[in-house]
Amino acid sequence: MDIVGARTLRDLLTEREKRFGPKAFLSFVDRDSSVTEFTYAEFVRRVRSVAAGLTAEGIGKGDKVVVHLPNCPEFLFCWFGLNWIGAVAVPSNIANTAGEMQHVVSFSDAVGVVTGAEHADMLGTVADANPAVRLRVLARAEHPEPGWVPFAALSNHGDTPPEVAVASDDVAELLFTSGTTARPKAVMLTHANCLFAGEREWRVLGFDHTDRCLTALPVFHVLAQTISVMASLTVGATLVLLADYSASRFWDHVRRQKATALSMVAMQLRTLLAQPPADSDLDHSVRRISYGINVPDEEKDEFERRFGVELVNGYGLSEAMTMVTVAPVHGEKRWPSIGLPILDRQVRIVDPGGSDVAVGESGELIVSGVPGRNLMKGYYKNPQATAETLRGGWLYTGDNAYFDEHGYVYFVDRLKDVIKVSGENVSSSEVERVLLSHPGVAEAAVVSAVHAISDEVPVAFVVPRPGVRLDDDEVIGFCREHLAKFKVPAVIEVCDELPKTSIGKIEKKLLRKQVQDRGPIT
């Protein structure tokens, strides 16, 4: 079922400008609680202006530009401005280290970078090491920097960018996602992928044009892009974007913004529950909150009772441009199910041979679809991984699940060696690669541990080189220099040897059991 046709993001923006012109589209709440609003007409005009400016600076169709910004209007102007002229946005995690950004910029073949003052030095160094980068744009900075084009200067070229032929199946963005490889893979998502996500999400979450959809999730992440940005834009709702998340101030923002729908991750739900109860806990206009998996029954029940709001959980992944299953908004939830397959999704649970398993039996969850339409187009410059993941019209997720007798899906665990930290995917092998680069580490294995707030955290087992005495804190400090904060192991276990199979493969299942037996980390 193709519900987007040959349309592009440019078409969608043009349509929404005509239909909802004077209506508020974006309400941005900055770190100091100041609010900046843009109507649909103002927002699209700014997008066109940035598109014209990028064109004047030499960016054209197919060019990749890294957008390394926190939640802010400029991120959205860049994302849609690049897509308007057929260029490709490459959003990156602002927690990335210089080494991680070197990979993003180099591997994506980026010709431009856009960032803020706090990351200008790092991105400048990375750009210096990549001769292909010919444009550097500095946003949200009080003072200009030599060699950088001020973001405001992009608006000096009018708001009528040249007409560029853009197709629905053209790549709109590259999203780097952690998997089982030591380096994150770049998921190619098309204009059609983005449009499908918008059409899908507002329907299954029950949004309409009167909603004010608030999120503090990072817009460089697929979850915020789909459930918050694309769903709001598609249905004509207002997007309330918080610059960052603060549990102590969150409900104040919700009340002031008159938010009616929220999108969150489990960590945020838990930190809100950890706040002292207040008489104002029920003083809000929120109807429902959408979130991912990993919230126990007792936490879900306590949250709904305390705040008087419905929680709607689901399951998705970047390769499917997020949501695959969602608990019915107007039907039975069957908690702790992750819901039912949605709209254009068909889901199967299969054994290693590809045959469907019986009801109640676990197997790999696979999703039907068309690459470049409602599934990713593929992994950039990685045909082998693409062929392994997209097979015969099905996306193999690498996640274990099972069906009940009513067709509801239940998440079991990950076949992939991925750790879920506060909604972020962390590749065990990526962390291991950094540990093995430490001069005193001979062997390393990283597994996940349950965490009271962050869902999961990495735990590292390391074997020192002969004659070396490893210090836990020093190894963690080394990791902090080379990994984003959320990827750094919470615990370093120094051991004499790692358990191995007869062929020398590390038996991670034994390490996982060892960690599991200790209970959650707090």
C-alpha cells in the first residue's frame, strides 16, 4: 500500500504552507526557557531561504552535509533545506567524539558541515583532515569564526532556491546507527521513507491538527524525526521542541506549552517518576505519551496513576524509518506486548532457516516492505550488510520476539550485539575496539547490564597485557576520550582470562549471566 506516491519532502512542505500557513508549526523552548515560534508559512520560508543560501555556497543535488547540532530551529531548517535542493542531510550525535565525527564525515563523503560554537573547534579539526569538505557553517554563535559561514548569512540569498529535480526515492538523509560492527553503519533514508513515517505515525498515535506534540528527544535521532517532527508536519499539528531534557522542569514546559501529546524514552519516564510528588502532577492537557520498550509493569502503572495519562508503547528501528508495531490507541493494549503491526507493516517471526515459528515461540522478527519506500534504501557503501538485512522483501531486524494467540507481538531480546542506553544504540564491538586500542589491554569483551534508570549500560571485561596493571578509572577515562559519554562502560572488570569456546570464541553468554546474577546497576 503506497500512500505517498511520487511526492517529496519539498512537496509536503509546500502543501502544508498553503493549507496551514498562519498556524503555529514550531514552538522552540531554549535552555533558558525562552520561546521562539514559527508559523507554517514562516517555517517554510526559512527552509527555502536556507536552501537558497546552501545553493549559493555551492551545495547541490546529491551532496552530503553533516548537521551536528542540538535541538534547535536551525537543525530543522538545514534538514529540510538540504532536502529541498536534493542534497543529503547527515545528522550526527552531538555526544560524538572527534574520532567518531572523523568517521561520520569521512565515510559519508560529506562536502559540508554545520555546527554550533561549542563544537566548532572539534568539527574544524575534522574538516581540516577531510579535503572534500568545502563548506563550514556556524549556527547559534555570538561571534563569527574565521573560515566559517555564519548561519544567518545563508539568508542573504533570498528565499527562492533554484528548481532542482528531486524524486521520491532519492536519499534524503544518512543516519548512522550502531549495529554489530565496530563502526556504525549509515542507513540511507529517502524522501518516501520520511513521508511514509509521517503518514504512519500520526494515524497510529491518534494525532490531529489541533495537537501540540512536545518532545525533548534529540532531533538527530530517528525517533524524534518520525514520531514528533514528521507526524506533526504531516497532520498539521504544532511541534513543541525542547532544547534539552530536565526532569525537574519538564512538566512546567508541558503546562506552559499546553502540550497534548508527548514522545519519550524509558529513561525520561523513570526520571519523572523519581521527582517528588506534587499537587500539580495532574495539572496538564496531555492525552497520551508514546515511548519505546523496556518499562516494567509496575513503573507503567505507577506513571499512569500519578500523572493521569495514557502510555502507548511500540517498537521500531532506523532501518524501517522507526515504528513497526504499536499498542492500539483505541484498543486492548495486552501489556507488556509491543503492540500490533501497523498500517503498511506485515510482521513474521521466523527461525534461523526462515520458517515461521509457532504462536508463543520466539524467533527473529522480520518486517515486510519495499526498500526506499517504507524500508530503508540500504546501508551506504555497504552492499554486504544491505543484502544480509534486506532479503526477499523482508527486513531482518536481528531482534527476538513472539506472537500471542491474538496476533500481538512481544519483544524478547536482541540477536544483535547491541546495548540500549537511554534510547541510544551502543555497539559492543565499537566499545571493544576502543578498549583494545588501549596500550595495556590484551583482550576485551563488552556486554549489557540492566540499569535502574538508563535501561541498559555497557559492562567491560578486560584482560591486561603481560606485566601491565590496569586501573579501572584510568581505563574508563581512556574510553571517555574516544567514545560518546553514553557508550562509556559503567563498570570495568579486570580479569586474568575470558571464557572461550573450543575454537577460541569468547563466550559472552557466560559473561552476561555473571552480570545478570548481580542484579541491576544503580
